[in-house]
Amino acid sequence: MHPILQDWGRFVAYLAAWGVVGVLVGVQLAFAGPFSWLEAFTLAVPLALLFGFVGLGAFWVCQAAPLQLSRIVRSLGTQLVAAALSALLWLAAARGLAVALERLDVFPGLGARLLQVAPLLVGLGVALFLLTSALNYLLMAMGASQLALRRALQFEIASREAELRALRAQIHPHFLFNSLNSINALIAAKPEDARRLCVRLGDFLRRSLTLGAREAIPLAEELELAEQLLAIEKVRFGERLSHQVVADDAARACSVPPLLLQPLVENAVTHGIAQRLEGGLVWIEAERRGATLWIAISNPRDVDAAPRRGAGIGLENVKRRLAALHGDEAELRAIPSDDAYRVELRLPVKHGASSGASS
């Protein structure tokens, strides 16, 4: 909907502005044409208000012909054609109004005298339409700026929330409980394995905190963190858990938000592998497709298993982060089947991954 038509007060102010334009056009007609002041204002004010409604259409012309450097000639041509058509329609409306007033014997000979200033009216119509288009471009730029600002604020809030959730997930009671339980079970039988698991857990928590403080990281680092998490979980599940990561070099170099995959990998283990006696394979794929980075995480599942508490929260958090960062350019899709669960992410490629220290 047109932004001016969304608010009644704004629409009244818009018509009032065109009333002022009508007065100015009337002054121009009175000085430049064979009209009395009354004739000039009787013609100009209604015509200006009419042109105000015509000018509303400039908004959609501006949307159809945005001011982009690669399309500037085409956009200007579109505006000039629209301005010329609007000016000719405005002249026809002026002619009709003059003839009507003449037939009512209000202003005899007004129609013939109007033809003398036809070029002036066409010129004014073109200028007014282009001025209206410029105003619409300005309003569109302000709207885009406000939208970008809102999106930046949403992203900042979502990032902060994601950071808090990530920290909570890293020190999640169940996650630590399971890891410490595994360490406890290994201390007596396999003290060296218990020591290695402690080191892995410490490295994972430290690296998660470090990466979470950065705005963006290469996908390669995100995949390394996911493999660290799976290595810790493998101590608990043993041969029941295996994983495979397939990612091309172009995908690994792409920037992604930090800790993006962690909740999805945790879901794959908690709601997939853990509910199957035979366990299964967590499969992570990543591929760069032109200007798009495509990532998929798959795991087997038991459809008859009761859903665990917290299912869906990780997916929703990732969706919110992607929407705040990339809007409609990014997408997360969950694809469940009878024996597997697959999550696919699509996000635009962002160059220049953050190079903050990862130690």
C-alpha cells in the first residue's frame, strides 16, 4: 500500500501541500497567460489536487524503476515517459475543465485561451511529476535505511541472545553431566582416556567462547568446532556414533555466524543417535553454489521414539539468527523422513571472514 494512504493525517497533509502548489500554478498562469486571477485560480487549484492523485502513481513507477547505477538510464527513461504521459493527461483534464466552465457560461472563451498556455501546462506537469518522483525516491531511501537499521538492531539483539544461548548450551547441565559421567567411568578403567576427554572438553568450551565473541568466522572453523563436539559425544556413545564431514574448499572459506551449527549437531545427537540402539552416522555437507553457501546436516532417527524435551528450540534459534542477519536471502529447512532427519541451510556468501584469534 502507498505510504501516504496508510495514514489519514498524512493524506490530508499531502492534499494540503498540493493545494499550495495549485496557488503557485495559478499565480504562474495569471502572469503568463490571458487569464484573470479568478480564472487562473479556478483552473489551477482543482488541477493541482487532481495531479496530486496522479502523483501517487509515481510511487509505483519508482518501485518499478529503482535508482541503481547499473539501470540509471533505463530508470530515467521510464520516469520521463511516465512524466510526459501524466502531463498530457493533466492537459486533457485542464481542457475538459475549461470547456465545462465555458459551457456553464462562467468564463466565456476559456477553452480557447487555455490552448495558448498548453506548452506551459505540459512543462509544469512534467516538472511536478519528476519532483514527485524525487520525493518518492527520497521516501523509499529513508524507508530502506530505517529497515536496514531495524534489521541491524534485530541482528544485534539476536546475536546477543544467541551468544547467551550458546554459552548456556556449552555449560548445559545435561551436556556437562554426560561428559563428566563419561570421565568418571573412564578414570578407573582407562585413566589416559579420561584425561584426554577432560582436555577435549576444556578445549571445546574455550574455543566456543573464543569463536562466539566474533561476528563471523570461516566455515572451516565452524566445522572444526562441530567435530570437537562430536568427538566428545563419541566417548559416551562409542561405536554407536560416527560422523562424516564433506565440504569443498570454496565452502570452507565462506563466512558464517559463529556457533551456527552447534545446536543443529547437538540436535542430531540428542534427538537422533541417542534414541537408536544401533546409533548411526551424523553427516555434514557443505558446498558453495555461486553466491550461495549450502549446508546440510543429516542423522538417522527412530520415528517411534517419544520426542525429547527441547526439540525444535535449536532450529528456531538458528532460524531467528539467519533471518536477522540475512532476511529473505537465507533459509533453514527441516526435512524429516521415516528413518532420517535432515536440516538444510542456505545463506548468501559473505566475503572477508573475521580473522580474530582462535586460540
